[in-house]
Amino acid sequence: MPMRGELPTVVARSCPPPSTAAVLWSYARDIITNPELHGIVAFCTIGLLVTINVMARFPDLGGFFASSLLFP
């Protein structure tokens, strides 16, 4: 009884604490199933595909920008 200054009784745990692997798997599952991460991955994938497409269609575009005075 806390009003009399007595300490609360301690109850023994019936199950052992989770292993490190189980905790890490739980964290990884939470990260992978995060919907914000899906949006970020989709946005980055689209940007990468656009970049590869531009590089394939215009292989001399980098040389053009290097020779012009657009970026001093």
C-alpha cells in the first residue's frame, strides 16, 4: 500500500525478454512497411530512370554544357 510507505510487490516475469535478432527484425519490418519510405523510393527510382534515359538519348549533353559558358 503506497499510502503507508510500503513498496509495491514485484511480480516475476513469466516469459524471457526478446532476443536481439527478434528486436532487430521488428525494427527492420517497421522501417520496410513505412509508407513514407515507399514514396521516397518511388520518387528516387523515377529520377534515376529519367537520368538514365536522358544519358542514353543525349550522350554528348555533358560535353555541350562543359564547352558552353552557361555554368562558369
